[in-house]
Amino acid sequence: RKEVEQDPGPFNVPEGATVAFNCTYSNSASQSFFWYRQDCRKEPKLLMSVYSSGNEDGRFTAQLNRASQYISLLIRDSKLSDSATYLCVVNNAGGTSYGKLTFGQGTILTVHP
Amino acid sequence: DTAVSQTPKYLVTQMGNDKSIKCEQNLGHDTMYWYKQDSKKFLKIMFSYNNKELIINETVPNRFSPKSPDKAHLNLHINSLELGDSAVYFCASSQGFGSTEAFFGQGTRLTVV
């Protein structure tokens, strides 16, 4: 099983749609969770951290379910500029991998007019 | 001012050559990383340094040797380049060790011919 697993998509949605991405992780001791965004031929950039209680930033909502080892990202009212690859990122805890940020393979989102 | 800068941005070289990629961060971070993004866009950690000390070495061939002359710099030297080394290499830094946001450089697109 991969350490961090995402549905690679691609997701093709019209402007204004709501879209949800899921991610699962294998290390139950993982401590920190993030969603990054990567535009084509650019570097990854932090979109938002994910907290146990869930958190929202404008049109973006992130949820964490530690029991199921599952993270989600919801984007409401999609914009053309949301088109990118969304990366689920987990900070490993314990053992020789302590502090290692592990990336999922990314989910490709295309928002069309 | 670019927070994490790496050079060169593009590198085309022949098999068997030795090449270096340089990385510098002006954020005052203690931790720096090298990631490799292959043709399937999967981002995989190669090395992590904390205060100039090697912390993570993810089963990378010995041909890859990182060097951190000070905590603001983490260079990557690659000996005897192979076709399979073709990828985008990202340098990154973070304040804490894995638990906080990582800032990425623009990437170095390495093509081995």
C-alpha cells in the first residue's frame, strides 16, 4: 500500500461546480497534514493545512478523519483558476522517517467554462 | 526576492557526465530538502538536511551526493548521469522539521540524453 494515496483523476468540472478530492494515508502515527497545489510546470505551493477539527479557507474546506486515515478537500464554486494538480501531503512520525513530508501522486483538476 | 532559488532551471547533458544543481534559501529556515518529480509527476523525497546535518536519505543511489556548506544552501551533485535520472528536481526548505509548510524552488528540469 502506498504511504499516501489519491485518486489521480482527472476531474473535469464546469465553472461553479463543487468538487471533492480524497486521500488516504498508511502511517497511523502521522502528525501533520496538508494540501498543496501545483500548476503546470511550476513548483508545489501550500494551499492549506488540515486540522483535526476541519478547517475552511474561503471556497476551500479540508477535513481529517484520523480513525479512517482519510483526508479530503472540497472546492466550492470552482473557478477556471482552480485548474491545477492538488497534492495530499502527510508528515510521517516515528522511526527513521520522522519529519518526512510524503506526497500523494496528485489529483488533476480542470475547470472549464 | 525569491525565497528558495535553484540553478540552473534547465539542464541538458549526456549520459556519463557529472553535474551539480545549486539551491539557496533566504528564509532563515533550518531544514532543506531535495525532491525528485518523475515523468508521472510523483514527488519523492531524496534527502533532508537539518542545520547542515543529513537527516533523511531515501535509498538514493550513491551517484547522488548532497552537500550543505551552511544551513542556507543545499547543493546536489550527480555523478555518472543515467537516462533514468531525467526528471524535475525540486529544492525546498521549512522552518521546522517536516511539521510546517515547505517552500519550494522553481525546479531544475534535468534531461539526460
